[in-house]
Amino acid sequence: MSESVREYLLELQSRILAELERADGHAFRRDAWTRPAGGRLEGDGLSSVLEEGALFERGGCNFSAVRGASLPPSATQQRAELAGAPFTAMGVSLVLHPRNPYVPTVHLNVRLLSVHPPGKEPLSWFGGGMDLTPYYGFEEDAVHFHRSCKQALDPLDPGYHPRFKAWCDEYFFLKHRGEARGIGGIFFDDFHAGGFEAGYALMRATGDAFLGAYLPIVQRRRDMPYGDREREFQALRRGRYVEFNLVWDRGTLFGLQSGGRTESILMSMPPQVRWRYDWKPEPGTPEARLSEQFLPPRDWV
């Protein structure tokens, strides 16, 4: 079953990269890597990164499949009895940082984690989701993204979308600032209800929905004119993205704590970021509208 998941993930990565390269006009750099036996991790992967493209200032779509002798602390917070157990993990992770501030940043992740407690049957969980981080809010885009997520999950279980939408709003939240990273989407973790096939179907539904959820927004916004004001605001909001990934994101912590490949883990970082002390947007501006009308959780569908 793990081999079937691996084949699907590699096909998903290939399919997404083909469409992104068509949209940008430039090729992603493909960097295949292996981790030989004997270290903290062993396995292989394919990191695919685009920098200074026509559309994407920086973007990555990575596949990895690794095995480790001991689960890192970030993976056993809720299951202390599994601390130190061997594990395997595989997944595809994507982050795209467009150049035009009117095109939102987007994140996708789909993954399988299997744990092998000594003397017991292996345990498997699926995780993943996708979320949108706009710099300037457009209701049409928000509705399209959330509706695409709902349409992907409803055939599996009508209860999935409201549950995983709320989970996404809760997870991608900067607790130290009291604000959301973006406008959410769907997020699920440690999913094993219904067994392996149910989790695998949920992972595939999420991955297969990504291009239809994101690319129509890209095409609507990519040619909108912008200037220094919009680029500065984009850089300030990207700072929030960095803060979340380095302080709160479990996936980043899992990769770093388990001895994962640093270049692949940190490909999610935007290329240009700014911080300004106690900066706040002027009332009544499009920048203020993002915080007031788009970042608070809403039922967009």
C-alpha cells in the first residue's frame, strides 16, 4: 500500500509541475537526492524549485520518502507511547510565492506517516490540506478557493469540509500576534478514521483539487498593475508567513527535528521579506481591508 501512495505522490508532483511551468514559462530546477542508511534518516526525494520566474518569484514542489529510527518530539505530542518508535514518512509539499502582490501565496501538503512500534502492528495516519494567503482580498477568489475545497471533499463525506475548514482556520493562526496567516482552506492531520483506504482517498481528493482551486485565481490576477506600495505590503505580510513557519508549523519542526534535508524544508521561505516596528495599515485602505474583512474566519461557501 505504501508503494501505491508513493506512485500517486510522484504522479501528483509531476502533474502540478507541468501546469506551473506552463503558467510561468520557466522550468523548475529538479534536484534528486538520497539519504543512505546509517544516519538519522534514510530515503530519497525530488526537490523542485523555481526562483526569479516570470510569475513565481519563488516556488517549490517537493517529494520525499524517508525512514527514521525514532519519531521526533513534534510527532509524539499527542501520543507519548510512540516516542522513540521507528517511522516512515512520505509526502508532497508545495509553496508558491508569486511576484505580483495581487496573486496570493498558496500552500499544499499531502502526506502519509507510518509508525512501527516494536512488537506491534504498524500504525498509519494521513495528513494534508491547502490554504491561501492573499495580500489583497478579492471575494471572488476566496469563494472559488473554498468552494473548490468543499467540492473535492463532499463526495467522500459532507462532514469533512466544515470540520477541516475549521481546523485550518485554527491551525494557520499566529498566536503571538492574534491573527490568521491567510484566509484558510482545509487542513487535517493524524487522520485514520475508516482505515487506510479512507485516509488515502482523502489525501488524493485534496491533492487532485489543488490546480483547479488555485490556477484560475492566478490567471485573474497575474496581469494586474502594481507598484512599490503593493510590493512593500507584500513583503510585510510575507514576514507573517515566515513567523508562522518557523514558530508554529509542525511540518517544519518535524523536518528539522528528524534531521531532514534543510534546503527542502526551508524552500517555503519567501525571497524578500520586511519587518517594520509596530506597523499598521491606514484605516480605509485596501491593506486595512485585508485584516478587517478577509483574515477573520468566514464561511466563504
